[in-house]
Amino acid sequence: MLRLIHSQTVLGALLIDDLDDGLSNKGGHRLGSTGDPHAYKRDGYANEPKQECYIPRVNPNNVAQPGYIDLEETPRVTLSAAQGKIVGFQTSGLISVVSFVGPDLNAPVITSAPLNVPAAGDVTINGTNFLSIVPDITSVRLFGAGVGDITLTAAQIIAVAPGAVSDTAIVIDSTLVPALASGDFIIVTADAQASNTFTIV
């Protein structure tokens, strides 16, 4: 799959109009006479105009992030990425393109979270699918009677050694989670999906 990410160098959404594989036919008559050669049928048929494909400027679910769309790599999308609108927008700096596979979007799962690993007060979270595909951001929420309620982004975690974030492990330094204790809870969010709630024991 391809993720097309708006670079926010221009205002407004960007129209990708050289691909229509898998897009729905337009669903209603265009204004004007139905005898107009540019009008389209209400239900749409093969060779009728397709729904337009836009890359939004901002993520509607998080306006602090750039907008993006995910596309299956159909023949038309592959052609556009090689010599059409997609590569043209990319070359001109209007979008960035990230390639990934469907399972990369699976929800994160925590399988263990030993306290005092690798050092006293640190916590190491083990599991799967912890990495987010840009522009989504991985974050960890720790809450409970000991730690209170703290949310850390991947950048904040990595900034304090031995902090690390990989697809299968997250290491958080003790200075970022003072008073974290057995019985507190952890949730990892990746690709806007929350993991299971894991209890530290």
C-alpha cells in the first residue's frame, strides 16, 4: 500500500485525478441537463466518472497532523506513482509517499511489561505493532495510583536514554515515570489504535 501525505506547503486539499481503480462511481446527477455529455448517472456504471480522490491538508481526526490517504497499489496507482500525478506531486514537494503492507496497520498488543528492566525504576513494554506509520505517532499512556496519569510520545521516550521504541519493545527511563508501581496500567497507541490495557505486576 501507499500512504500519500500532504506536505502542507499549499493551502487546501490536493486532487489526484489520474487514478480511479477501486473508487466508487459518482452518485448523483451533475447540475445541469441530463443531456449534458459531462453529466453522470445517479448510480454510476463502468466508464462513468468516478469519485474524486483528494489528499486532505490536515488529518480530520487530529488537526495537528498533516492529512493523508492510503491507497491499494492497483495498476493505475502504480502507474501514477511512476509517471503520473503522484510522482509529480512528490517531486514538486507537495506530498511525501510511504510504502507499507496491510498488517503494519494492525492494532498494538502488549504481552508483558516488566518493571525495573533494564534498570531500577525503568519499564520495558514488550508486544507487537508498536511502530506507527508517519504522520501517525506512537504514544504510551501510564496511569494508576502510583504513577498518576502520564502520556509520553515516542520522541519523548527516545530523548532520554536508555529510551527506545521499536515494533516489539518500548523502553522508558525511570525519570519519565517517577513512582511507577506494580498495579499501574499501560496502554500503547499506534496508528491511532489503542492496545489492550496491561497491568504492571
